[in-house]
Amino acid sequence: MKKTIWIWSLMVVLALSLAGCARDKEPAAAAIKAAEEAFNAAKAEAMQYVPDQVKGIEGAIKSAKENFEKGEYTAALNAAKDLPGKIKELSAAAAAKKADLTKAWEEMSGALPKMLEAIKSRVDILSKSRKLPKDIDKAKLEGAKSGYEMAEKTWNEASEAFKAGNLQDALAKAKTVKEKTIEIMNALGMQLPAAAKG
């Protein structure tokens, strides 16, 4: 008798569990779909600015889908229901990184063209001068000229990258230009602007 009651109890628990699981099928499917749509909208920018954080979301969506395919709807729902918050955090992190990079670019684009102009002016004056200052020889002047040309070309590439929305590439090139302009200015005995010292 006790054994029969125990078996019936187990069957009831199992039936309720299966009913609960089946009841979660539609909400799980909806949650996964919503998470995928939100993620697809945020993915491109996130991949550009916070690629390391994208993998975690991809893994969570994959896990929810795998649970759903196995018929484990409650587990799928549990895995998917936290995703909107995580995707929102991902978008916020990408936006913050983009803002930081944009600010850094604005600082660079405010200072570097002026530094390049100053170098060009100095090189032009020295090139026309009959006698070079004692700490600058012809080789140093030629090095400054070619260095300026390279820096100007790289700055133009950086500006194009920025216009195309490739902030990280633009900044990497701008940093190269900054290093080169500082090197040339030091070689020519020029005073560095405050922006170059940071």
C-alpha cells in the first residue's frame, strides 16, 4: 500500500514537473527570440569596442537554445531571462568605450595638426637658411623632412579611418603620428606644446 502511494506521488510530481516544463515552452521561445533580436541589434558596435564581452552573451544564448532543443524549457527560460539585462550592459559598455575613444581622438585632432604645421614651418625655414644652427646638421634636417612627410601621410590615414568610423584604427595611427612629431620636434630643438607632454 505504502509502495503504491509512493509510486503515485512520484508520478504526480513527475506529471506536474512535465506540465510546468511544457508550460515554459512558449515563454522560453519568446525569451530566446527577444534576446537574439536585442543581441543582433547591439552586436556590431559591441564587437568593435568590447569584443571580449560579446562571447559571454553568445555563449548564454547558445546554452538557452541547446536547453530548448533538448526539451528542457524551464532551464532554457532561466538561461534566457537574464539576457536582456546583460545585453543592455553590453550596449552601455560599448557606448562608454566609444565615448572614451572619441574624446581621445578629439584631443589628438586638436593638437597634432598644429604640431605638424609647426614642424613644416621650421623645416621650410631651415631649408632656406644659408647656415644651419650648430646643433642641426644636414642629415638631421633631411631626417626631419622625411619624418614629417611620413607623419603627415599617417595623419591623413588616421583622419580617413576616423571618418569611416574605425576609431581604434584612427587612434592607433594618431599615436604613431604623435610619437613621430615629438621625435622631430626634439631633433629640431623645438618647444613641445603642452598637449604633447601628456
